[in-house]
Amino acid sequence: MSVKARAEEQIAGLRERIRYHEHRYYVLDDPEIADREFDELVEQLKHLEATHPELVTPDSPTQRVGGKPAEGQVAVEHTLPMLSLDNAYGESELLDYDRRVQESSGDSRTGFVCELKIDGLSLALTFENGSLVRGVTRGDGLRGEDVTANVRTIRSVPLHVPALSRVEQGGEKVEVRGEVFLPLDSFRKLNREREQNGEPLFANPRNAAAGTLRTLDPGVVAGRNLDIFVYQALVDGQVPRRNHSEVLDWLKEAGFKVNPHWKRCASMQEVTDFCRLWEDRRESLGYEIDGVVVKVDSIPLQQDMGETSKFPRWAVAWKFRARQATTVVNDIQVQVGRTGALTPVAVLEPVRLAGSTISRATLHNLDEIARLGIKIGDTVWVEKGGDVIPKVVRVVENLRPPGARDFVMPQRCPICEGEVVRAEDEAVLRCINLTCPAKIREALLHFCSRRALRIEGLGEALVDQLLKKEWVRDPSDLYALKLEDLVGLERMGPKSAANLLAQIEASKQRGLGQLVFGLGIRHVGERTAMVLARHFGTLEILSRASLESLESVFEVGPVVAASVRQFFAQSGNREIVEKLRLAGLNLEERQEESSTSDLQGQQVVLTGRLATLTREEAGRMIALRGGRVTSSVSKKTAFVVAGEDAGGKLAKARQLDIPVMDETEFLELMREQ
């Protein structure tokens, strides 16, 4: 057997094993091996595919995230329309639906299938010869958006289904329809991250799932843990079984993720009991449902009943009652988040809602308060969906008391009395004082992070202790810490304290770009900080730069320029910069860092593990020489740096004839530049 043939056999075997374990983990929720063992299988496959890039196929498990971010979604027409569902809000409407079904069938024994109505985003998946070729959103029902690159990142969507290449009727094209959703744990995690980054929160899991699936960067989608339940199959445009219940069994046997809580009901009484049961049990699930979908089980009867221009006549959605309650707004207070955002919060008369007592609800910003027309003392409807932060949905104006008061947003930060600003494109007011106690913890952690001043060992627990003892009020205070202070802290012996002080001392020599990034200026990311450091040369000159000179810098727009100007206009921030200078930090761009080179404006891709550099260090070297690190290989890529276990990106570079260099060649290039 030739080397290539042996590799092909090994690759096929690994792919089959990985698909099996993906199905056990992501579809059946019943893994047979530990995560580490699974990762080792994937790494073996990546290594073989990197050695034999000609054997890489689109349906390989290594290709879930690949290709460049989409430049825009493409409209695709559906094989058959993806219609909406008519709604039933009570038993009388459900009985009307039953009557219409019996009139069409002439048989009172017609069976139904009840499925949980997942609160997500409908999707059509197309498979040819068993391999996924397209994923399309529902859109307007007739045509949707091609989101294939994003769909490939959803672990519960199989990239290859052997059973579909052997379907009956000689069909080669199979369309599987389902509902994409964001599990509640993932939703909570996503909103925590957005809050920490000063981004607006998603209102509910459905909005988060829809926004995620339609984003233009598959890398972002891959990190958000979308999931799917499928409910329909079409083989060359035809349903492959005579009953819908059989279709669900067929999909499960083929390897798709079908919601386990569906039930075939022989009567409308059974249907009603099922709906009532899950309205009570909905809180026990790890995902959002907003009702039950009731379908005629017989496919021939479905076809006989047909559809209107909007709804199929053979299905209806029993909608659950909204999880809302009324209460009184006792006060409106302002809380300051870690990014300085001032958020008005309604202090409510405690009310029981969706299994918990609600006493506070976010009002988001002044625009939302104006939209609601809310006053202190009002009776309001509050809503809790998807276990998100409770929100006020409307005011009961006819119950407004005579003494109801307007809310007035404070003109200065309620915590530190610092200046607050509102950007032109935002609805949120923000405190821009770096020393604001509400912001200092996050500011310290950011300042010490790897991409900023890189002070190893100064994590959350230690920062909390330093703040509690009031030894540190801003980043500059870190440089006044002494060994005898640190030794007395929890889990901090003499050796650990000495190591931390050595890290703090070493941070004084970091580049100016790292310091600018570490200051946490809003809208100034790592690359922009490098650009500003390289352009202005010293922190002193940057701090005095006018709005016009900031806007003239390549890659710095009006929003960033205004944010930099506002930051340095604060006397408290200028004092911190002066204290950092006195502490001995490097406030000037080193000569070798400010030199221009042939990398100016070029795009570089890093892939695989580098032996002597971290990704951050390699990226910083490229940025300091005028280049830019991108996440995917395209025709615009100047070259690819490939370390150990480089996979799909390396194969893509070879396909496009993009230059590839190893770590030694890369370091030599950096020395030359």
C-alpha cells in the first residue's frame, strides 16, 4: 500500500470515529470518551490532513470553521415554502382547528403529533450524496439567506450523514428543516461578556441566535454554541414517509438531533393535556420554548388540507401565556457598570414571576425611558423571558398616581462625580474617569492582561484583595506595592510576592502600544493602540493631540479620535499618566518599533502552534512593522506563518498559492524588517 493510500485510509477511519463521537456528544448528549481523547482524535486528523492537503474535503470534521467571513448574505429560494404557523391561544381555538381537520378527513380518529415550539430561528439544510452543501434561513418563507459557513460551525449539524446517501426513491438531494437556538447557559454567558465589553445586551435567546447566525464572521458564530432540533425532511421535494411521526424517527435514526419530547396523540384531549403539561414544565428545560406545535400525523391528509398563502391548514401553534406581571415602580436608580455605562434601573414592588421574585428591572437608557413614558410611581408590566434580566414592557397609564415623578438622569457619575459623555451613535451615557470605583477593578485586570502590560499572577482574587485594603486605587498604585505588603495576603508567600513584584517591574519596559492599550481607552483596541503609539511616538504628545491630528491618523476615525480626546481631557486620567511616568514606565515608542517596512498594510495569517512565540507576540511583531493579522486566508493574504499542526488554513494557502513560511523563516523576516 502506498503512503498516500495508507493516509487516505487513516483519514477516513478518523473521520468516521470523530463523527460518531460528535453524534454521541452533541446530539445524544451521551459521550463515550473524555474531551481530551476526542481532541486528540481531531489533532491526529488535522496533522494527517496538513500532511496531505489534497485529501481535505469540505465535510471533514476539521472544516467546521473555514474560509473568510462572508461579505454579505446571498438570497436563496426554498424548494418548498417555509410557511409560518397559525396560532391558538386557548382551548376553543384548538377545538376549531380539530373541527377543520375532522371535516377534511371525515375520520374522528385522526392522529396528531405534538412538538415543543422552540423559540429560535428556522433553517433549511441541504445535503447532496450525504454531505451538507447549504444552510439557508427561513427569510420571508419563499427565500432566505445563505448562511452555510455559519451553519457548519454548529456541532449538532452533521457535515456528512451516510444514511442520506442511501435514501429510498433514488433521491440524491435531501433537505432537512429545523430550529436553531441558543441554550440558556450560552445565552447568559454571552450577555455577561457583552456587559463586560460595554455592548448592548441581547433581549432574549431568540434574538441572540438570529443575530449570531446572520453575523458575517463564522469564527464568532463558532464561539457561541448554537444548537439545533430538526423536525422535517424532504427527499427531492417529497416527504419520505407516510406519517410525520415516522419522519421524526427516520431523522433520528439517520443521525440528526430531534427534540425528545414530541408525542403522538390520538385525540384532541391528549393534545390539550400535552400543551398544559409543557406550559407548566417549560422552566425545567435548558432552552426557550413559547408553545407547542400541533400537526396532523398523516402526510397524505396534510397534502389534502393544503395551505393558505401564509399558513399550513394541517398545523397550528398553541402559544403559551406570556410570562408577565404588574407591579409598581418605587424608584429609579442609576448603576455604573464596569465599562462606565450609566444604566437606569427600576426599583420595583417585589412580584413573583417565572419562578422567582423580581424587585429590579433594567430600563437600559434614556431613550428607552422616553419610549415607555415611565415615571416613578407608575404601575407597569414586567416581563422575564429566557431567564434574562427582567424588563419593563409597558406602563399602565390609567393607574398613574397624582404624585408620579419624572426621572432625571444625573449630569455626573453618581459614584465618583466624574464627567459623563454620550457618543453620537450611542444611547448610553458613560463615566470616563479611569479612577471611578465602579470601573477600577475591571480597569486593573485589563491593565495587567497579557495583551497589555502582561503582569502574570495578578488575577481577580488578588486584585479584589488589593482593592479591599485600599492599597490600589488606579493602575499606577501597583508600582508602589512592597514585599512586606504582599506577603500578608491570602495565598501569597514570600516567593510568590517576589515573583509578582518582578513581573510588575518587568512591565515598565513594555512597548508604548501595550501601555496605550492597557489604559482602557474606549474604542481603542490593541492594533489601534499600536498605530497611535507609532504615529505620535510618546504618550505626552498623544495626550496633547488635537481632535484634528488624531483624525488624520490612518485607521483612526472620528469615533476613536473623540474617545481618545475625551480620555486625556480628564484631569484624573492625566494624573494617572504622570504617576506612571514617575514610576518609571516606558512612555516612548522605541526606535525599532516605529520603523516602517515592507509589511505596511499587508495581511498575515497565523496558523498552528509556534514553538518560541505566542500568537499575541507574533501578532504584535507584525503590527509593529505595519502589518495586520487576519483570521482567514484569502487572495489578499500576503503570507501565512505555519506552526505545528497547521490545518485547513495551510491547505487553503496552498490552493491559492499564498506564500507559506515556518517559524524560523518568520523570525528571520522580522529581524530583516
